[in-house]
Amino acid sequence: MITAQVGARIRKIRIEKTGISQEKFANEIGMDRTYFSGVECGKRNLSLNSLDKIIKGLGISYSDFFEEGWDEEDPINNGKKTE
């Protein structure tokens, strides 16, 4: 599902770029912690406004977020690309 792929991508970048917890990151971008957790878990269908907030909070560009192959990562298999 696209929500799981987007959530896994956000989680991966948050950990790599910021190294901070979900709670701290959510607070920094003005988003409810439980909502943000649901986004990362792929349980929330986030709006473009929420995605914009997250991408800006990560300090990356849209092109970095949607780099080639981003959607081939399989969150169920620890980010390994699917065949």
C-alpha cells in the first residue's frame, strides 16, 4: 500500500537525518504524536499539507523524498527493494 511505503520512507529519513524520536519530531513540526505515529506505520492517509510539514521538518526537498526507486522499498521486508 502507498500509505505503508510513504510511512516507511518518512521513518527511514527521520531516523537517518534527525535521529530524534517520533514524539520530539512531531512536536517540532506541530503535529499530534499519535497522528504522526499512524503516518509512519502506514495507517494514516495523510494530506499534502501534512506531507509538506513533514518534508520541511526533515529538511529535505520533494525530489529527495521522491527520489527514483523510493516506492520500491518494501516496509515489510526492512526496506529491501521488491523484485
